[in-house]
Amino acid sequence: MIARRDTLHRLAAGDRALLPDRACTFLERMPGLGYTADDVTTVREALVLVRALVPEGSTAVSPRSSAASTIPGTPP
């Protein structure tokens, strides 16, 4: 029951249906870090594409990759 409620909340929240909480939090923080709306859209689309192409639980793509570490405000 709780899992179903959480799923419904994620679906109602747009990106949260497709992306993990950590990714959504990062997308929400990007404008405050100086990124434009176009930058946020590009990153959002890339994250959704990666999520669609990489199987759940895969270690092939890590949020701690070298690309992510170059973004200001990304934790080490």
C-alpha cells in the first residue's frame, strides 16, 4: 500500500516518475548554480535517456562519473 502511494506521488510529480530522487534534486538545484533553463532541459533529457537505455541496477553509468564531478555543487 505504501509503495503504491509513493508511486502515485512520483507520477503526479512529473520527472519523479522517471528519475530517482537524487537526479530530481540535482535538476531542481541547477538554476541556483547558474545553469540556464536550456541547460536543465538538456540534462533532464539526457538523464531520462540514460535511464531508459541502461538496465536498473547497472553500474555502467554512475552519478559519480568524471563528467558529473565537473559540475559545480555535485558531491564527490
